[in-house]
Amino acid sequence: MSNDVGHATFGHQLEQSIETMVDGKALGRVRFGRFGQMSSATNISILIFVAAAAAAVLCLLWFAAGRNARRRRIHEDNERYRALSGLASEGVSIHEDGIIVEANQAFAEMYGYSVAELIGKPVLELTVPEHREQVAERLAQNISGTYESISYRKDGSRIPIEIKAMPTVYNGRSMRVTLLRDLTDQQAAEKAIRDSERQLRLITDAMPALIVYVDAEFRYQFVNRVAEIWHDCPASELIGKYIGDRVDEATFRAAKRQYDKARGGVPQFFEEAFTYPDGKTRDVSASYVPHLDDDGTLLGFFALVLDITARKEAERAVAAGQEELRQREESQRNILESTPVPLVISRIKDGTILFANQAYAAVLGLDPDQLIQQSSMRTYLQPEDRQQLLRELKPEGKTNREMQLRKSDGSSITVSGSIQRIDFEGEEAILSSFLDVSERRRAEEQLQISEARFRDFAASASDWYWEQDENMVFTYVSPNVLEILQLPASHFIGKSRHEIMPESIDPVDWQPFFDAMRERRAFRGLVIHRRETGGGDRWLSSTGLPIFSETGEFKGYRGTATDITALKKAEESLLQSQKMEAVGQLTGGIAHDFNNLLAIMTGNIALLEDDLGPEHEAAELLEPTMRAIEQATELISRMLAFSRRQPLAMKVVDVNALLDNMQSLLHRSLGKEIEVMINAGADLPPCLTDPGQLEQAILNLAINARDAMPNGGRLCLETSQVSLPHEHLGGVDDLPPGQYLEITVSDNGQGISLDDQSKIFDPFFTTKGVGKGTGLGLSMVYGLIKQSDGHITVTSNLGVGTTFRIYLPRASGKSAIEQAAPSTHQVKSGNEKTILVIEDEPDVAKMISRILKKHGYNILFAGDGPAGLDMLAGHPGIDLLLTDIMLPGGLNGNQIAAAARAEDPALKVLFMTGYARDIVIKQGRLEPDMPLLTKPFTPARLIAQIAEVLGEGVVTEQAIPAPPT
């Protein structure tokens, strides 16, 4: 009894001791049964076992408590990290095994993503291809360090960055933390500094003077090209060298004296003779300018040294010749006195006459003694003539001009004067010689008036004038012929009409005009067709009138020529436009009918494929059939593009970026034999077009160029901005004035003949062999460019190459037609909903009905508009109206939908058509925001669009459930 009690007491005490508290909470209690029912040995064994178990339980509970505490600390650390990284102005991210697990807001803004979009994204996906290997190696080594790289933003643009990375422990795992800094502004600043230094070097090297900068210790810190030449060594051997070690002692002492004077902060300007290391002694004009810090501390000197040796030698030569000149003056005076040419010398300062010969005095009607020192040239010259004369006079040289000279009796004569500035007996003077040209001047003035009148008439006329002599040789052509034909008038003078006749002239067409000229009769409407040297055509219409003397002798022809190129081009453009519009309308109609046929084929083959299953022996015949249908659909798409009825996804396009992204595609498509060069214009603005279609157009032109270079060659793509109209750009007359982007695609291949160039954009025209081209490639390009309100031209020379120029208008703003990515929600189709199908093609209607019934919809059918309205009135439970736009019976689909919605505003409507969306919108048959299903379409696409209209979810074709079996 006592033993049982003892065991029970021990068990109770053990039970109490096992009750453990961790962090103030009971984690567990172990209870035991009575020991009295067992032997003492058994009870002792059980006690030992229980004690061990209790100890194990205590250990487990202790570890659990520690783990929870660690988790709390990790959570708190993570929260502190997020708070600190959120405050950082630089990008911070943490990644594990190259996958981003954390990123702050600055990091997300730097890359254009949200933080949520970055989590889980591989680091290498943000890195440009040429840097991925370097970044991958650093990730693999997991070492600390700082390096530079280039990343992609979300919009595809590039961003230079500095990366500081180091290993870290995050969430209890080994990861890598990175600190990123955008280097765009820093690199731009560094480039600006380099450009500034380069410009400074170019400017100083271009100056014909020695330019150096020396520090306060007289050591070279900068030298220009002239300094290198004078010192006979490159700049690398001068920079940092002491001046005294590079020039002779005498030169250094003389230079240092001037430097010492400039130490006080006052620039020094002086002339000196210095001997330089190249062995030459030069007379120089030097400027030493001190360079002081803000506190007045001397930092160095700027030196500008000009070589004035030639000037000094000239001055010495002049000085040596002064004596000889003075010795000759006396003999020259005697010559001047006796010459019959009127001569006068007057003082510049006040016009006092210092010398006048007898001939000059006679012109004025005076004695020479009355003129010298007693009269002034101001008396005999008009004030405006004297002022103009003084302005024109130069220190050296002569000037010739006509002026009015007033005689002593008050009358005036016109004289032609030769005037020269001279030194006369130590005074600045003017030597003038005169010739009376009054009579000649009056005759010339009358002739000039007559000629000016004729020139004004000729210049103001839109025609140009010509004259031929009796031998039919051109003696005159008005100057405005240069503007019309880009040929100077001198090109015609001295040549007959036969010599300048273009090779394109048909003598048979000219024969009636030749007969008229041979018979000396007037002619009118002679049309001349010229092929311009730089390409292009020009048409002229000429009229001629025979000239006879007073005695009736034939003297030649006078006539006019009119440029009628614009009229001819307008006629051709109108004819081409009418032809292209007619073909376009025909093409659009054919495409509509084909789309209906293809819709039947596409839908029925898809149903057949679904019914047969992939294991059926006939299933393998369906795939090539569907492929053929897809090719036919692509062909129709090209036809619509040519006829400008292809729907375009218009967006604001960076053409330079588009070409850059196309490089790899072009290299793969053209092969190694074709060298591809892309010259992107600077500061190119964006344009508004369909980027996919533009890329296809450029690729089409590139592949055509490849075919024209079977033995290899060069393809060049260039972009630039042009302003139209422009005098150097032809063939774009149908574009309105404004700013355009020009995309040039040129090759050095076989070229295109002139005859083929006029038909190159026509549909179904091809220069390739039978079976090698549809003839729709370039017409598709033409249609796209025209639909984008642009223009395309072609110039080519056989054996030289071909150039296509695309002109697209600048985008007026930054807006673009964006297309939201569809979601992929699963949809339950059918649900016993009722659809009214209005389709006038029975086979199309049957195909649609089969598809809808297989997906659980109830179907009502009508074959025209009136029948459709009757069905709507008799069946109020219709959930969706699925109608073709073009219907017989006098009502189109849009009119039916409007009438139905007037009765039931909640009715859902889905339109379908074999035309493109753009054309039915332009024709007013569809509102721009109405849902439209274009033919041909697959069953999956039909069900997807119906589900979207019915509000059953926006789906992709992949999310369509299989029809019920």
C-alpha cells in the first residue's frame, strides 16, 4: 500500500514537472496511470522510460519555441529591409539563383515595371544580349563588386547602369543583393566633357598661333598643333616638361621675364624675337594671361603667340624702300604734270587739293594754281560720292567707280575715276584720275532701260524666251530656262535645234514643225519630251514666230517655250489613280466573295476535323487543305493592302528602332552575300502607321533587292527627316506640304528599266519568271504607304542599282491605337442561349449553325433583312443577333440592329463581313466601336467572339472548351 502511494506520489510529481511553460504559455502535460498495479521493477523501468520521454518532449518544445522566435526575427528584418529600400533613391533588388525575389520602388521605376511585375523575373531577361554572359558569370561566382552594364526597360529602350552587388542572407537563404544606379545622365555629362575637350582641341589646332598652358612651376600642361611643330616634338613629350628644358636659355630668360610680370595678375602683351627648338628664330607677338584661383592664387599662365616674321620683314623692306621712293617722287611729279589724263591729289583729312595737273584743271575750267592749296575736292564732288569713296578706299589697292564732278560754272559731268590711297609728302592723300564718260553714260542708260524692261518681262513670265538666227542657231535664251530645265542659257547659245534635240524626240512627230520652219511660217504647240539627267520626265510646249528685216530678208525665229510637265503629270496621275481605283474596287469585291468562300471552307474543315478526330485516316488530308486556305487568305490580304482596304493597326512608330530590331531578320533573309547597312538619321521624329505592315513592306523591298543581286551586293537603308516641297526632291507632287520621314532602301543590283519603272507598282506586274512572283508584293507596299497618307517613289539605272524612297507624315502627337491583350478566362459556351443568324449565303449559314449547335446554342435563321426583323419580332427571347452587314432585301445589318435595339436596348449584336473593318466603317455601314467578325474565321474564333459579346468572358481561342459530344 505504501509502495503504491509512493509511486503515485512520484508519478504526480513527475507529471507536475513535465508541465512546461515557454514564453508564458503551457506547451503540454504528460499524465501517467497508477503504478500500484505493477511490480516495483516494472514501475522503476517505466519511470526511467517516462523520464526520458519527458526530456525528449521538453527538447522538442524548446526547439519549437526557438524556431518561432527566429521566424519573428526574420520577419522583422524583412520588414526593416522593405522600409529602408523603399526610402532609397537608387534601385535595390534581391535575387536568388538569378530570379528577382524583392525590389524597391526606385528599381521598378528605373525599369518601367511595377514591383509586382518584377518579382519572379530572371535578372538576365533585363540584360541586353551582349552583356548577359558577363552578368551570368558574376551571378555564378556570387562575388561582391561594382561593374557597369546595360539593361532593357519595359518599353524596350536601353539604360546604362552601375551595379553594386554582394551576397546576403534573406529569409534564411543565401541570396544576392544589388544596388543599381542609372548612368544615363552621367554618361551624357562625360560625353559633353569629351566633346568640349575635342572642340577645344580642334579650335586651337586650327588657329595659326602657338597656344600653350603652363602651370605655376613653368611646366607645360597643354599645347596645340603649332606648338608641337615649333618645338619639333609631339605633345606627349611636352606635357609635364619644364619650359627651360625645352627652349634655349636666352629664349627662356626673355619669356620668364614676361611671365614674372604677369604673376601680379596683369596680362602681358609684347613683341619679341624667340628661337624655338625647330631651329627657327621667329618674330612673335605674344600674350601671357595669368590664371588665378578664386582666392588670387596663381595656378598658371595661358600663352598665345603669333608668328609676325613676315610682317616684320615687310616693314623693314618698306622702310628700306622709302628713300628710293622719295627719290622717284620728283621725276614722277614731272610725268604727272605732262600727262593728258586728268590727275588730282587731295588730302584725306579735309579734301584740300595738294596737286592737280593741267588736264584736270582744264576739265573744271580753272588754272592749276587756282586749285592747289586753295580749293578742296569737297567743292567738286557730290557729298554722297565723297562718303562712298572714303568707305571704299583701302590702305592698299585701288578702287574704280563713276561719280559726278561739278565744274566751276556749276554744271556737272559724269566721270569714271580710278582712286588710290597714297602717302604724299608725309600726308595721307588720295590720288585720282578721271575720264569724262558723260555721253557714253547717257547712251548706256538708255540701253539699260530698254534691256531692263525686257528682262523684267522675261523674268516675270512663266515661259522662257528664245531667239534663232537665219541658220536656226540659238542666239538668245532667257535666263529663267535654268529654273525650268536646270540648264544654263549658255548651253543653247551657238547650237542649232537639231544639236540639242533630245534623243527621245520622234522626228516624225516634229515633221510638221520642220516644214513650217523651212517655209518660214509661224508654228504653235510643238511638244518636246525630255528625259532629265537625274531621272524623271519633262514636257515643253514651244511657239515660234519668223523674223524678217525691213527688206523682207529672213533673220531667224523668236519664240517662247512653256513647261507643261505639271499638266502632263496631272493627266498621268489622274489616269493612274482612276486605273488603280478601278482595280482596287474590283480587288475589294473579289476579296469579299473569296472571304465568304473561305469562311465556308475554314468552318466546315474545322468541323470535319473535329468530327473525324486526329486518328482518322482522312485527318492527314485536312492539314494541307487548311494550309492552302491560309495561303489564299494571305493572298487576299495582299489584295486588300493594294486596294487600300486592309485594316491597319495604326500606332506611333519609332522607325529607327524598328529598323534596328529588323537587323537580324534582314541578315537571315538576305544571306551572307548581301551586306546590310543601316544609316539612322539623328533626332528622327515618330510617324503614325501600322508597324507590322511597315516592317513587312521594308522586308519585301529588301528581298526584291536581294533577287536583283544574285552574286551578292550591298543593301543600304537610311532614315531622315525632309520638308516638302523641296527643290531637291522630285516625284512627290501629290503629297501636301509639311514634315515627312524619308525611308530610303537602295541596292547596287541589276536595276530596273525605264519602261518597267512606270509599271512597278501595278498589281500582278512582275519582272520575275513564271511561278516566281505574284506581282502583288510592290502593289501591297504601295497600298500600305498610301493608306498611311504617305508616298513611295522609285529611281533606277540598269547595271547601277535601284532606290525606293518612302515618305510618311510625322505623327502629330504621342497617342497611338493600342490593343489590349486578351485575357484567357475559361468560358462555358452555350448555356441554352438563343442566337438569331442573318446570313444570305446558305452555305455560310449552315456552317455557322453547325458550329453554334455543337457548342450548345439554340439557333434561329433568316436569309435577309426583312426576314430577320420578322424573326426578332416573333421571338422575344433572343440573346444575340449575329448578322452579316451586306444583306439583300433593302436592309443592311446595321439597320436591322438599330431597329432591333429600338425595341430591345439590351439585345447583344455581333456583325460579320467579308470586307475589312475600315471599308465598312468608311461606307457608314458600321459604327467604329461595334464588334465585328471578319471572314474567314475558325470555329474557335467564332465562339470566342460570341462569348465576349454575351459577357461570358473575354477569351482567346486556346480557352474555348471542346464542344459537347
